[in-house]
Amino acid sequence: MSLALTLARPYARAAFALARQAGALPAWSAALATSARIAADPRIAALVAHPGLERAEAAGLVAPPGCDATFLQFLDVLAENDRIALLPEIAGQYEQLRAEAERVVRAKVTSAAPLSDEEKAKIEQALRRRFDADVALELAVDPELIGGAVIDAGDVVIDGSIRSKLARLETALTH
């Protein structure tokens, strides 16, 4: 496990606890996502790491406009502990905690061609039954799959692509 993920975990848990206590899980998701994008910018990262920059200024650089005071305090704590660079990892882990709490499975469906609304609904319904939870689909298109789709839902990957079937057939024929 990477050091960044390990260091980010307690901050993500703290952010989740603060957001849950305030009843603001979606607002914190948006604020963390925005701050993470800002912090990931190499120019901002260089500014935040500059020793002459005050910690409060570092927090202000990555704060999204209109965020609440508790979120600003959270960013101040990150800045004081030189953890602003961890915002992308913190945001990712926060989203995992939120999905678990809201019983939502996030699944990425990569298909060879764009899916119709009917196909999306069938996939969503099948995943709902399999995981006994709500499903949030993220759709992507990869023509290199030739046909079919690959579904990635965390620990479960279902590869129904023609490309993968051809690769398995090739392996079987060569051995």
C-alpha cells in the first residue's frame, strides 16, 4: 500500500465524520473534489510546498469558493501538517466511505460502443441484484474491446469483451 494512501486515511475518516455530523456529505464531496483538483495542479503544488508560504495561505489556495467554515478548518489542519498534497487521496477515500455509508456500489462500465438507455438499465439492475445495493454507473467507451463490455465494481471485475475472449482462445489454441 502506498504511503500517501496510508497517510490520507485518517484525514479522510475525519472529513467523513465532520461531513456526516453536519449532514453535508454531498457538499463535502464536491468541496474535496474541487480542492483535490486544485492541489493536484503542479503549479499549485509548488506554491503550497514553498517554505515562505504561510499555512493559512496554503489552505486558502486550495479552498473552493463558498465552502463552509468547517471545511476551511479542515484544510487548515492539512496545511499545518503539510498534508495538502494528499487531497486527491483523501478525496478518493472519502468517496469510498460515503459510498459504503450510503450503500452505493460504484461501477465503471467500459464498452466497445456507447450503451443504449435500455442496456444501461439492464446492467444497473443486474448489478443491484448482485450487490444488494444501489449502483452508480460510470460509462466509458473503448473501441479496442471490439465488442462487449468490462464492468469494474471495486473488487469485482466482469470482463465480457470480445478482445478478452479472443485472447483466451489464442492462449487455449497455443497450449
